[in-house]
Amino acid sequence: MNGEIVFDYRETGDFVKGYELEALETQVLAAHEILHRYEGPGREYLGWLDWPLHCSRDDVEKILRVAGQIRERAEVFVVIGIGGSYLGARSALDLLGHSFYNNLPRERRGGPQIYFAGCNLSSRYLTQLWEIIGQKELVINVVSKSGATLEPALAFRFFRTMLEKRYGKRGTRERIIATTGEKGALRNLARQEGYETFPVPGDIGGRYSVLTAVGLLPVAVAGIDIAGIMAGARRGCRLYSEERSANNPAYRYAMLRQILYRKGKVIELLASYEPSFLFFTEWWKQLFGESEGKDQKGIFPAGVNFTTDLHSMGQFIQDGYRNLFVTTLWLEKPALDREIPVLTEDMDGLNFLAGKTMHYINGKACAGTIMAHSAGGVPNLKITIPEMTPRFYGQLVYFFEKACAVSGYLLGVNPFDQPGVEAYKKNMFDLLRPPQK
């Protein structure tokens, strides 16, 4: 593997002093200790910490075997899940697959079209998804640790009913894969009906589960190298296990976030210059939002896609309220690139760019934007990925998981629970249930 993921904080300017980093070092060492001794808050959900090292070859081979069967028989593969049950998989498909995967002819895809359901309560979305599926050969993967989360549970009801009407009970059994916990309604149903199953480890929370079968099965169905993803995650697991932040970019990122937060920078914008990062940003938002937004504390995670959003949010970022900082994801080498053609009449005055590539220009846009925002009082952090391969994807996922855990401990919260999520669920079910007589 050539190169490494690089974290750069030189554009934080005067916002961060060297002595502030030194002052936090003791807290980072303490966070590292309780994390790796499995002694901190949320220690019952630390299975992700060494998962890349413990995930067995047999686990990967089973995923590949089932994915191969799906690729052979299905025309459409639907993943039913919400939050961590789908965001990781969707991010990998976008970053590592074709931008227009579902529109490719079958011979180019090599597998089924892949769609997602159970990630909202929209009847329009569900109805129009059925229209797209039509009479195509269908396999579904329902992903839920309990099987009782409302959005995927309702979507699964619809799809299961549709499958049973079309194929009968026996045929349906062969077209449903359940990725679920060891206990719960979905596990019980899977045993009763004889569905193929994959585990959601009990000690890994949903937002940390992308490197398990939760994320890996849909990615393998798309023909993406999941062994490469896990190799990258193992690389990250080793790289980001260093105790001292000077040798650990994941810890240094966590420290910078907390220093800026304590100075009133309460919003973090994750910026990228490739549209394919959209759902990675959504995954990142859940990871940090659910992990840190507790006890009236936390950095609000938001995302922007540049240069597109420079024409909508750029004005606010440059001149608006100074309560934010930007972390840029920069891809050093794109999967594809194109040269700018020369025009005889030079009607737009851009012939001076002829022969340059789109990525070269994108790079100058990135550099210019960081310079402008930094000069305008917006601290900038930057994470450079050499290229978007399965290995670097797995390493990047682990980078953020490790950074999030330590950042949460520095903030003084449990980064592995989500008690606030239950509040809206309780109110919703109270409103849905008929009043007791």
C-alpha cells in the first residue's frame, strides 16, 4: 500500500497553541488507557476496538459465499435498515463503486441493482421503489439488531408480504437474509422461518458496525473487495493504537476538535470535494452526533460538498457567525480524471486551463478555499487520503471510530450509548397506540 492517510492541522492558525496540545496529552493518555483496558463508560460496546484483528477468515468467506449466490440469482437486492444499519454500506458503495451503478447494464455491474429501504417513513419512496422492482428477481437483507425498530420493521412487513405472495413461504425463505442480534424478534423469526442469518455482535453498536456483516454483505454483493476493506481496517487498528497523540493522528484529531470546541467552535463541517463522499459524511454525522451529543454538550456535526456548496453555504462559512470549523477530506488521486479541452474561440476565457485536469483544478479550489476560510477566522483541519481503494476506505473508517471514542472521553460523555434517541420513540409510540379504555 503506497502512502498513508495524513492529518494536517496547520491551517488552524492562532486558534490552537502548542501548550494547549501539551496540556491535553495527559487526558489523551488516560482516555487511551481506559479504552484499551475496557474500563471506560460504555465498555460493554467496545467490540469494534479489536474487531478488525478478530474478524475471522471464515466470517469473510461466508459473506463472500452468500454474496456470490445473491449476485448470481438476484436482479434487485434491497437492504432494509436505518442509521448504522445502512449508512456504512451505502457510503462504501458510493466511494468504491460506480457513481451510476444501478444504471449500468447487468454485464457491467456483474450483480443486482442495489436499493435501500426502511431508512424513512415515506410512503412515496416505498411505493416508487416497488415500481422500480416490478417483477424482477428480488432478494432482501433486513438489518436490525432487535427487529423492532419502527422504520425497518414496517418496510420488512411490506417486503415480506410481497415476497410471500410472489414466491410462497418456501421461496421467500431463500430470498431473505437477516443480519441481526443473538436475541430479539428478528432472530426469533429467522429461526422459525429458516432464513440465512449473519450476526450483529452484541458488543458493537450500530454506528460502529460498518466493518461487520452489517456493512460488508451489501458491499460484497456489489462486487467490492471486502477482504481489502478489512486489511485496511487492520492497518488502522495498528496505526491508531499508539498512546501518544504525536504518533497517533486519530488522537491528534480528537484533541484539536476539543480545543476548538472549548473556544466556542461548536459546529464541525466535514467538507469533501467528491460527491461520492455524501453518504460517508452521513455516516460520520451519525457516528459523532450520537456519540457526543449528550448532557447538553457536544460539537454539532454537519456536512458540505464542495465546490457545489461554495455556491450556497460558502458565504456563511466565510463571513457568518464564527462558531464553526471545517475538516476537509481530500482525495489525492481520483479513480478517474479528465483533461480540459481547448476551444478555438475561447468564448469563456478559460483556454489557459486547457491540458490541465479536472482534479488539478479541484485541488486548487480546495487549497484556495482553505486559505480563504482560515484567513476569515475559520480553523481548518485536513485529512488526505492517497486514493479511494478498499484498503484506504477500511483505514479511514477505523480512523474516525478511534478518534470519536477518544474525543467522547475527552468531552466527558459515554460515546457508546444514545439515550436521547429513545425520547422521540416513546412519544411516537404513545401517539400511535390507541388510548386505553
